[in-house]
Amino acid sequence: MATTTSALGTLKLAVFTKPAAVTAAEFRRNKLAERLREQMALAEAERNGTVYAATRKRVVTDAAGVRSTVTAPKRVKHWWSKDAAGKLILTVRYGSKLLELGGKGKNAVEVADIKQLVPTLKIICDAVLAGELDAEIAAASAGLKAGFKR
């Protein structure tokens, strides 16, 4: 008698478990990290002398009432400016709120020039993803939420 293998027997079967929901702190971390990546792209474009054009998806309704998704440009403001000495001053924002970095009322990072801006943003992004700024992000988030309450 010949043995036959079933179709399911040839597959590697596994147990499915639903992934856990993202916590509020992780959501805020990921949101800020995404904004920092946009700032890195903006700084890289400025350093290379090109234009960075961020886009986002929008749902628009045409004259006939048909809804469609289109890609629209998104305004991204840079988080740095030059001081009187010509050095770059980099701030980190969560929404419209400035984040305090390292405590003691410090809310900006001094950067020597545009070439050092991307590595500095990368360091800040790594710190955010590691959870080093969770307390500051939570405080800024609470401040933003308070502005929406009546």
C-alpha cells in the first residue's frame, strides 16, 4: 500500500496570536520618531541644496460626489535656526510644544553646522525610541490635550 501525503501535511503550521495593542507611551514615541525622521530628511535636503517635499494621503470628493484618495503636499517646518554666532540651535517639538531636553529648563541643542544636524537628530531619535524622553513627551501631550478641552 502506497502512502500519500495530505496537502496540509506539506505545510508548516503555526499558532496565531493577536499582537498586543501599542501602549500610549509607545504611540507617542513612534509619532515623535516619525517627525524626527522628517526633520532628518529636511536637513539632508538642505545640506545637499535640494528641496524636501513631504506628502500625505487625503480623501477628496469631486464634483460628481466620488471620493478618492490623493497624495497631497504636507508643510514641514524645520526645527532649527541660527543664533547670532552663526551656530544652529535645534529644538524638539511634540505638536506645538517644545520638549525639555536633559532637564534643568534646557529645550534646545547647539549644533556646529548643517553637517552635524543629521547625526544630532539621529541621536535624539534613538533616545526617543529608547524611552529616554517619555516623561517630557507625556507632559507635552497632556499640555496639548488640555488645549482641546472646553
